[in-house]
Amino acid sequence: MPAVRSARVPLDTARVILPRGQVHVIPHRCKECRFCVDFCPKDVLALSTETNAKGYRYPVVAPGKDEACVHCEFCTLVCPEYAIFTVEVPRVEVMA
């Protein structure tokens, strides 16, 4: 069955401002479970090519995804080692 597209659009879509987040990783805590990478809804994270002292690759922000984090905190919630967290960064509105 083909997907049905709705013609309805919320009236306030022009006013919705998504939060922006900055990802912080504590590499020595990571055990490469990949939960943060797999659960990120914006695909912001990727595993690094480097390893920590335990020999595990830790998450880093994927190339070109610096501005994509929406501070949903899924990565923080799913990490069993508390090795990652996000901080909300205020958006700067530019008036044209």
C-alpha cells in the first residue's frame, strides 16, 4: 500500500525552533556498545577510528553533522557507561 501524504500542515511550522545541542564524550568510559550511534535520530554520531585505553572505539560527531544535534538526549539515556551527554546551545536568530 503506498504511503498517503496529508495536505494538512500545522499553522505554526514557521515559528517552531528546534533546540540545538553540543555532544560531549568521555572517551575513557566508553565500551563501544554503539547504542548512542544506533539510537541517534539525526545520525549525528559515528565511531571514531581511534581507541581509548581499553581498546574500544568511542563515538564522535560525524563529519558535517556539527549543527544537526537537537539535544534530544537519547544518547545520554541509552549509554550504560554514562560516557556521553549533550548540552543545549542557544540558537542565534538573525533578522534579515
